[in-house]
Amino acid sequence: MKPKLPKGAVKPRAAVVSMAPYSPPTGGRLGKLRLDFNENTVGCSPAVLAALRDHLTGEQLAVYPEYSAAREEVARYFRVSPEQFVFTNGTDEAIQVFINTYVDDGQEVVLLKPSYAMYRFYAEVAGAKVTEIAFAPPAMEFPLDELLAAITPETRAVLIANPNNPTGTGVSEAALDRILRRARRAAVLIDEAYYEFSGVTMLGSLDAHPNLFVCRTFSKAFGMAGMRLGCLFSHPVNIQYLHKAQSPYSVNSLAVEAARAAVADTHYLENYVTEVLAARELLSVGLERLGIPYVPSSANFVLGYFGKRAIEVRDALRGRAILVRDRSYEAPGAVRITVGTREQTARLLAVLEEVLNP
């Protein structure tokens, strides 16, 4: 239902009026087992907390952010030059800046579905013509041939999550190369939010494809969702244009200090990822034992098919302080479960068995 404007109010743009609102259910989650938003379930590196304590001073907060030192250190971690990326206020701003830089009203944007809602959100805000290619249930394999066929000379931008959210399915570098060559007249964004759990990246192809853009986030494996920090990578010339479309201080100073500490503590990250990969296998085996079909995942979550009991299962788990995400509104019967530690996964599976077999 569209809100009724008060008398004398200015009507928003048509593209905004026609959009469906996006309202993620994020209230009251602290203190529960958070398996609903694909966050790090144990928290960030202790080195990040120490860096925040060291830099949380009155003077630090009174000064506009300075990015030079953090840019150098983060660039070394990602094995790119400082001129090949911009810091962004989470992946969301990376998507917004990408769309704002390359897409005009009425131009075609090609997306996949189901996928991360912000791709369509920012494309619609820009007034773009959105074409969506579907992952086919139940296997949810990447629809490469269908996507290639949908890309035309009129396509202005293509946005792909690899691995995809919420399906967890990934696509190879070779397939992405084919997409980039097919879409050589379009800007192509590869969202690698879950790279740490898949190991497939296009960062090494930035020089080979001048139309390639890659984004990464510190919200998932690094455990810094509350800091709202991401990176958007591309050819240095493209980065100059992205800078022009971005607010100069959209990333706060504490976030970049946290990033410096996070990329320095590679031991913490490697240990956490190793634990999640082991827990992902445990979850997959557990779902098989319970007779729950699922999509094999390359990310830190698994999409399971609970049929008509999807909402019931979500609510029953919530009653036991375990949060999972219902996705049946876009994949019938589907519930997305974030992979935590092996201990957390064992707890989930025990409660899930009680819910399914009371």
C-alpha cells in the first residue's frame, strides 16, 4: 500500500513511488544465535577491538577521516594498487556508487534472481529497466547460458553475486570471463561478499577487463558488519569516475582503522574460515540425515527446503533463540541458514531435529 501524501507535499520520483520497500527484520538479535544474516557468528578479531580503543579519542572523532595509510595497507592485503579501489560504506554503497556512475534512467540492468535485494533496489532508484534471469529450483545452478543470451548491446550494467545470496551457488572464473566478453559494452559488477568461503575471485582480472568491477566487504568473514565497510575495485581510470560519484567522507575514520587491524590479523581470519568450512560440511550432512533437501553451498550459509513447514520451522527456532532467514517468498519452502562454528551448528541441528520430529 502506497503512503498517502499530506496536502502540499512534493511527490517523489515515479521510480521511487513504484518501488516495494525493503525492511530487513534486524531488531532484537543480540544475545541470540544469529544464523539469519550471514554474519561472523563469533565476532571480529581482538586486534580490531584494540585498534578501536586506541583510536577512540575526542581529537580523532573531531577530524574528518584520512584514508591514505589504510588505503596502502588494505591494497597490499588484496594485492592491488591503491589506485584500483575506493573504500565504501558497506557493499551497499559500492552498489549505489556503481549504479550512479554508469546507469541512467531507462537504461537496461541485468540481474539474477533470487539474489541480493540491493541490486534491484538501487537499479530501481536510478529508474533503470531491470531484466532478471532466474536460478532454477531446486538445484539453483548458475544460469550461464540464459544470462549470456539476455545480454545485448543495449545492456548498460550486469550485477552478479559470486557466490550468490541466498542460493550459495557459485560460478567459475572462466564463466565470468565469458560474461565479461559478452557484456563488453556494459559495466559488470562481481560482488564477492563471500569470497573467503569460496576462493573464486576476479581481482586478478582487473587489467584484462576494463569493464570489470569487483566489490568485497568486511561485514561477513571479518566480523565487522556494524562498521559498514567495503571496497570497490576496478581499473584506475574507472576508480577516478567512481570517486566523482561518491561522497568524499562516506566511510568513517574508525571503520578504516578497524580495516587496518583486520587485514593485519590474517591468522584470525584463516582460523575462522577453516572453522566455518568444517561446520558447513557438518550442516550439510545433518540436513541430509534429517531428510531436508538443500542447495550445495560455496558460501557461509546453506539454503534448505522445508516445504510448507518453512515458516513454522523459522518461528520454532526463534522461540529457542536461534535465528534463521525464511526465503520462501522467492524460493518456495526455502530457509537460509548461516553457518557458524561446529559447536553452534551442532546446537542448531539438535534443536532442528526436535522441531521436525517432536
